[in-house]
Amino acid sequence: MSTSHVSVREAFRGASCLVAIALTLGCGAPEDGGACPTVSAVSAVSAEARAVLGLASRYPADTMMASRAEEIRRSQRARRAAAWEVVARVLAPVRVETSTPVADATVPRFRTWYDRDDVVRVFQRAFEQLGPRAAAAGGPFRRRRPRRGLRVEHPLRPHLDFWPASRWSAYVDSHDRPTARGRPGIRGSR
């Protein structure tokens, strides 16, 4: 018996794959039926946007979910309900810290959470405060403690002292619409 023998099933499977590939490659671009294009963008929150947003909004965890674990494990309906509750908490509107021309401006909660750029800014600031000798020695970061009655500035609040007041005012005033597209951290993303 020859080893090059191909069964009917294998031949049919191969032909089916070729037909599927040919159909896929032969399809032209679909006509625009009024559908919106799907676009995704990932953007970090800039230092100035972080100043408008303020500190991250804490996620309000469902402390009772553990007591419903068995029900959630057994019931698809309970799993879906629990998942939608999580989505609602993540997307809940949170007021921005700095007042903007939009009264009661909000962003989805997750947009206030810290990202890589926030952590890098904090690290750079802490590293600069070490001083050259401690930095060269790989010394530990010092934790700043407030003096009695004084509030220490939170390390995740950006320091924009180098911005003139007119520039800061222009930046904040640029958020004059609830859907200010292209404004990271306010609505939409860049």
C-alpha cells in the first residue's frame, strides 16, 4: 500500500480550507452601511490630566460577594448579575477634582486609576529626592512624614509648578464640553 494515499475525508477537508481562503481573499471591503468604525486607543494620563482628575477613585468592592460564591458558582444568572455589578462600579461616573468649565464634570471610575506613567512620575520624583550619594549607593526611598498639623502633598499629585497660571487656566478651560474628545482623562482618549 502506498504512503501517498489520501483519503476522501482528507481531500475534502483540504478543499474546504482552500475554498474558505479563496472566499475570504476574494471578498472586497464592505460598503459603508452607516456603521461606525471600530477604533481603540490606549492612552496614559498626562501629568496635567492627572492634576485635573485628582487622586484615583477607590474601587467599591462588593464585600458580600464571597458569601454568594456558591450561588455564583452554580447559577449562570447569578454570575452574569455579579459581573454586571462589577462593570457598573468600574464605569460609574466620578467627579474630577479640578473645576472645569463643564459643571460637575465626570469621568468613568477606571480613568482615574493609576497607570504606568503615574508610577514613573512618582519614582522619578522620589529618586530625585534621594540625592546623588544615596542614589549611587542604591539607598532606600525616604517616606515623607507630615509635620504636626501639616498635610503632605500626595506623591501622585503632579507638580506643575513650572506651568504659568495662564497656561494652566487655558488647559483647564479647554475642557469646555462634556465630551471633549481627545482630552485624556476628561472624556475620551488621545
